[in-house]
Amino acid sequence: MIEAIDITKYYGDFPAVTGLSFSVEQGEILGFLGPNGAGKSTTMKILTGFIPPSSGTAKIAGFDITEQSLQARRHIGYLPETVPLYEDMNVRDYLSFMGQIRGMAKPQLHQRINEVIELCRLGEYRDTIIGKLSKGYRQRVGISQAILHEPDVLVLDEPTIGIDPIQVVETRQLIKDLGRDHTLILSSHILPEVSMICDRIIIIHEGQIVAVDDPGNLGTNLAGVERVEIEVKGPNREILPVLERVDGVQSIERMSVTGGAYHRYHVTVDIGKDLRHDLAKIIVEGGWELLKLQSLGMSLEEIFLRLTIEEEELPNNSGAVS
Amino acid sequence: MKNLIAITLKETKGYFSTPSAYIVGTMFLVLTGVFFVFDVSKPFAEAGVRGLSDWASFFIVFLAPLITMKLLAEEQKLGTLELLLTSPVREWEIVLGKYLASFLMLLSIQSVTLYYVFIVYFFGNPDTGPVISAYIGLVLHGAAALAIGMLGSSLSGNQIISAVVATAILLIFSFINRVSSLVEGNVAEFINALSMNSRLADFSRGIIDLSHIVYFLSIVGVFLFLSIRSLETRRWR
Ligand SMILES: Nc1ncnc2c1ncn2[C@@H]1O[C@H](COP(=O)(O)OP(=O)(O)O)[C@@H](O)[C@H]1O
Ligand SMILES: [Mg+2]
């Protein structure tokens, strides 16, 4: 239903997302988990056709987002992270407008608005001006417009951010219910949230997919690797086999060094293992000179530390109408 | 087409349900009225609406950008443009739909000035021809000014900046004929041809020149086209 093919997005020189490929099957709920700045929102904006990818493409319900943008957009319901709404319209007029620009016919639209208002429990507020609603209720209006036209694909960008804990629980239940008859992609930086709601989880960090897994396995059985950079003075022929024998080392790449009497290696190691100590020890024992030993990029463990793992960290912001 | 109508209706409702449109409209009517009355109360004033349409045209330069400034700027500021552009709606439907709403708004403000025309007919015996041509000129000028306002609104998420940019462009188009006296020959002719004011003067004198009509409609076309392009390239920024 959703297929991302090698999506890369540059903002100027800065790569926000690089080489992202994944697919979401019909009826599946995919969690897009990553710390702030990982590239979640950028990916959502590309999938929904708001911004074009620098390279690569995606297909929504079989339609290419760049070449058949209009058809692709017909199949999407989208809730952006900022929950943009027209402040001076009331809930019902707003939903009516959003339904019309999604091509819904008037009589059917009227009935569907009532259904959606019921489903998102907005009943008391149907005639309230949106600007007067609290964050939690604005979120519900945002979700209402996303599901109004019964799209095949739902894209929800951090749908529980900034609302109070009780509403968070309700919203998650609502999303889970929606997942029963939609293909759904949900981004979040909260680990328990995606484990609870999603069938499958993609962990994204610095614009790249670092792990794909079932919620049950997360944290225990992660796919992936990490790398260590080593610079050593000594004979390559002797050093290389020794390093390869270290337990946990998957492969070693010898990098070119310009004008230096040393060698530089990129050692790929099993995920979650910190081999820096072992590697240093074996080099020193071999009698070679260790010039540099550095972890390349962030390990998955470190990424996890930057995710919100505890529910208590949810910001509090209660009150129905402000 | 359905999208366009939905957008026009939404914006029109928006105009009539917010006080700012009424305030701006009233200001326009009062200013136009005051200057017009000042003109016709001079000795030997002719019975006609020439002064009225001249002043109305002058104030449209400031009125039109105030009407259009929120149309696209607010969508960018609130982020609602993201939902609009990810709906199955084309950029031209958005621009044209909003433009039509602003045109309806301007027409309703302008139609109130007919009250002054009624007064002129009540107290005098004006030539009907120039009255009609003056109003045609006024509507065409308004249409062009709103299109320029749309471009201003597409360029920024800040309504003030949008209005200032549009007013600046409009002032250039209005008064560029003053520059033509500084240069000679073809250049002067070209500059004169670009100017709105020299053409508006013809309308208020009772002359309906086809080239003037084509001129104003071209401005509408060009600036709406630029607004659409500006909205399209928003995605790429
Ligand atoms: N419009 C933009 N211009 C420049 N950089 C941007 C823009 N939007 C996002 N970024 C950068 O791209 C990276 C990814 O951002 P984003 O997709 O919003 O991440 P997330 O939603 O996972 O927090 C961040 O480093 C952010 O600063
Ligand atoms: Mg984000």
C-alpha cells in the first residue's frame, strides 16, 4: 500500500533523509520511531506529496507520488505534526470544507461528518470555533479530517505530542481502532507508544533506517551493525588477521590513507557490542602503535537512550477548552 | 472546479464573518466619500462621478492588498497549506478560488459607492456614459490590483510583508507614467503603456478602449500565473 523507494532529501547541503526504502502492507500499522531530528516529519511530508524528494520516490496505493501526485493524494489522510487548522472556523464547517476538497459529495459528506465527530468524540464541540479548543481536542479535529474521506492510507506524524496523559491514552486507542481498516503509518519518539500500537517498527536515526523489527523483539534482538574506526602503525599483513579474529567482528574494511605511515580500518561489529576495549587490547599486545580508536556514529543503544522510554515524560497540558 | 467553488465559498464566508474586512471596507468608503464630497463642493464642479472614480481608484491601491494579504500568507503561517497541498487540489484551483473570493469582496465594497452615484443623480443631471465607463474602469482596476495582491500573499507567511510588497508593485504600476517625461521616444511610450493611471483617466472620461481592457485583464492573468508558480515552488524550497 505504501512503498518508499530509496528516498533521499536534502535541505540545502544537509541530508535530512538518505536512501530510505521500506514498504507497508495493506492493513498494517507501521511505527516510525526515532529521536527528534531523525527525519520522521521529512519522510511523512514526502510520502504525502507536500515536499518532493531530492531523489528516489514512493508509491501510495500504486500511484507514484511525483508522477501521479493527484491520484496518490486521493488515497491519503494526513495529520501533520503541527496539527494545522483554520482557527476561525467551527469544527463542522471545517470538516465540511476538508471533505469537499477531498471530492466528497454533499449528502454523503454530511452523514460522514456526524460519524467522524462521534468516533473522535467531538460531539459537544461540533459548533465550537477551533481556535478556542484545547490541544487535545484540536488533535481530535486533526485526526477527524485525516479519516473523513475514508482514505486507504493514514499518515499520522507524532499524533500524541503535546496532549495530556488521559487524552494520550484515548488517542492511542483511537489510532489502534483506526488501524483495523486503514493502512497506517505513525511516527513517534516514544518507544512504548509504538510498541503498543504498531505491528512493525522502523527505527530511524539521522535520516537512515537503523533497525526494522516486531515490537516484541525490540531492544533484545535488533538487526543491524555498528562500526569502529581504528588507526594503527604497523604491518598491515599482521594486523588485519589479528583484528579479524576478535570475537564480535563481522568485517574489516581498509581505508586509504594519504601520506601517513599508518593504516586506517573500519571495523564492522555486531550491534550492541562495545568492542573498543578488546580491539585496543589486542593491538597493544601485538606491539603495534594505536593512534586512534573511535566509534563511528551512534550505536543503537545510544539511539535508544535518546528515545523516550518512560511514559512519565509526556508533557502535561490538560483542560478541554481553554 | 468543485474544489475551486469550495475554496471560494470558504474564503467568502471568512470575509463576511470577520470584522477586519468590514473595517477595511468602511475605511475605503469613508475616505473615498470624503474626498469626493470635497471635490464636488468646489465651485463650478461638474455633475459627474469622475472625482469619485478617481479617488476610488487611488484608494484601491491600498485596499486591494489588505483584502488579499491573508489569503495565502495565513495558510503558510498556520501550516494549513500543508493540508491543502496534500489534498487532491491543484495549485491553480487554490489561487483562482481565493482570488474569486477577494473579487467578490471588492465588488461588494465597490457597489456601496453606488450610493454616491445615486446622490449625484439626485442633485444633478450627469452624463450616464462616463458613469458606466468609470465603473468598468474601477472594476478592471480592482481585478488587476487583487491579482497583484495575490502574488504578494503567496510570497510570504507574513501578512504585513505581503501587503507591503503588493502595495509597492501597485504604486509602481500606478505612477510609472510620471517617469516617462524623463525619457524619450519608444521607452517613454512603453512606460506609458505599462501605467494604470493613464488608462484609468480614459475610463473616467467616458472612453472605453479595448486595449485598456486587454491591458487590465493581462495584468490579472500574469499575476495570477505568477502566484500559482510561486505556490508550486513553495514545495521546492
Ligand atoms: N525546512 C527545513 N530546512 C532545513 N532543515 C530542515 C527543515 N526541516 C527539517 N530540517 C532538518 O532536517 C532534520 C530532520 O527533521 P525532521 O524530519 O523534522 O525530524 P523529526 O520529525 O524526526 O524530528 C533535522 O535536523 C531538521 O533540523
Ligand atoms: Mg517531526
